[in-house]
Amino acid sequence: MPGRLHLVCPSRWLLGLVEKSIAGRLPLHVIYNGIDTGTFRPLPDEKRAMIRRELGLPPDAFVVLFAAHGGSGNPFKDYAAFTAASELLQAECSTYCFAAAGDTAAGHDGRHNIHLLGSADDCAGMAELYACADLFVHAARAEVFGLTAVEAMACGVPVIATRTGGLPEVIDDGVSGILVDPSDPPALARAIAGIRADRERYGRLRSEGLKVARTRFTAERAVDQYTGLYRRILEKNT
């Protein structure tokens, strides 16, 4: 039975950690998580505008979104860096709108002027939250893969993420998104401002991120890879 036990990791970064553990003696594989690109997809401008109205977000603002399971209380994400970057930018320009999803209840973080959007009921609801944003920030202290980054990219939203864990495997820095060092609010603020100021670059990042999500991180591709792995294991053990 031990010879039939294989471990699958969702990133090379995690595989590297497993290799150093007692489980490193087992056959190890990397298969990236996949998403439903029929659910996570760009929405028409009219739909995006309607969602913004329903959420109470300014129609003409540049909306920057942060999302995490548990919202601001998630210890593996860096809400503090997100809010610090927001304060730097809002001090310079009043047309930014910063929003966070994942907290149990909607409301307003008055201390940092952050719109709290609450939690989505399902994947379709989360896709709407992504799609109403202009930019998604994946600020993380630790990250095995980066599922929310992929979901946002599939919704046609450019992504800025921290250079940690598996995120550099998801985002090709400067091509399909932007990577910044963890816990560096000034660098995060500069990246946000730089993307907003350069609409041509914004469009390239959006287009390339969408292409990457649709080709590398689909549920269909993950299923195919798992099926292929199962077949190889069965053939080897029969």
C-alpha cells in the first residue's frame, strides 16, 4: 500500500517544503488548482455598474479590492498592508475607492475608509465582487497557491500580489500581473498608482491575466491532470 500512496501539491513552493519533511519519501506531484471559468468571467459594463450601485460603491471611482476568507481577520493575509497602502493613496487622490470582501458583515471601516462588502454566498456572488473592481490586491503573508488571484484574473481584473509562497507561479511579474514584496505598503501603493496611471499597461495586464487564467488554471485542466496521474499509478501497480 505505501507504494501506491502519492501526494499532490498545488504549487512547486509547497512541494519544496514537503520534500524536506517525512512525506518527502513519497512520490510527489504538482497539479495547480483549477477554477470554473464559466462562473469567473468578465461582466459587461452595465452589469458592473449595477453591482457597484447595489454595493454602494462610487460609480466613477477606481475600485481596489482585497478579499480573503475571514476578511480582515485572516492571519495569512495582510489586511494591514492593504489599509496602509490605501491611506497613502487616498491622501493623494480622492477618486480611489478601497473595498474588502470576506468579513461576515458588510459595513465600513471608518478608520481606514475601506468599504466592507461582506461575504459572498457562492462562487457566482464572489465573481460579481471581483468583476466590479478595477484592480485586485492579493496581499498575503503566506500563500500556498493564490486561488483568489486566479479568480480575479479570470474576471478580467488585473492583480497585484505579494511575492510569497506559490504566487510567483501564478503571476509572471510585469506580464500577467504585478508582484511586490510582502508587508511593504509603500511598494504596494506605488504599484497600484503605477497601474492606474498607465492605461495601456493596465490593458496588457488585464488581457494577459485573463489568458493565463483561461489556459493554465481551469477546472478542466486540473481534472485532466488528475485523471492522467491516476491512470499512470494504476498502470504501474497492476
